[in-house]
Amino acid sequence: MEIKQLIKKALCAREYAYAPYSEFRVGAAVLCSDGSVFTGANIENVSLGAANCAERTAIFKAVSEGKRSFEAIAVASDMDRLIYPCGICRQVLAEFKVPVVIAADNKGNYRVYKSEELLPHAFIEFHTSKEKRK
Ligand code: THU
């Protein structure tokens, strides 16, 4: 799967955005290690805090279909400049070890980042006080 193809899928997914409040459409496409691709769009809610970003929609779709290993995610919006995942999405990228983020614009121009660059020192494990006592 080429980077350009993954961006194209993200741009197509953007068409399904449900964004009546922000009117800001975002699309994402996550490439799984088995070659499959899951797409997602942002889904808003009248209770604004209940909005879900495109990146999380794509990743959650993949995870809920049994995917656990990922290669990259592409994200694009209606803007003619690159878009980057929000903080919550960066945390989700860290959880599922999506190693590469392709930030794209509405024309398909892009830059490639390591997820580590976008969220250094990510919180990826914890132990309970119970385990600590062992
Ligand atoms: N949004 C995304 O879907 N992805 C991002 O990377 C940033 C923001 C959405 C959330 C909300 O629906 C709208 O964009 C405005 O914040």
C-alpha cells in the first residue's frame, strides 16, 4: 500500500464525516500489518465533548474487527494545510503502537512522522499498587 493510496482513502473517508457543529471534516485511514485498511471520519454530537475524531474512528473500527498490528495512519481534512492528530488520538496511537503518522492536506501533500515524535514519553503501561507490593 503506497502512502498516496492511503491518503486517498483518508480523503474519501472524510466525505462521511458527521460534523454539523464544527463543519470541519476529517478523514483517516489506518493500514494494518496484514495489508487491510480501515477508514474513519469524525463524528460529532450536540453534546460537543462526545465527538470522536477520524483517527479514533478508524483505529476503533480496526481493533473491533480483531486487528492488533498496524503500520501507519493517514489523516486529512478540508484544509489546504497538513492536519495532525489531537492529543487524545496520539494517546490511542501509542496504545495500539501505530508507528507512523502521515499528516496530509486536502490536495494529498503530506509529511511522514514517527508517532514517537508526536507523543514522546507516551504513557503506555502502569502497575497497580497491589502489583507493586509483590
Ligand atoms: N478532528 C479530527 O477528527 N481529527 C483531528 O486530528 C483533529 C480534530 C475533529 C474533531 C471535531 O469533529 C472537529 O475535527 C473539530 O475539532
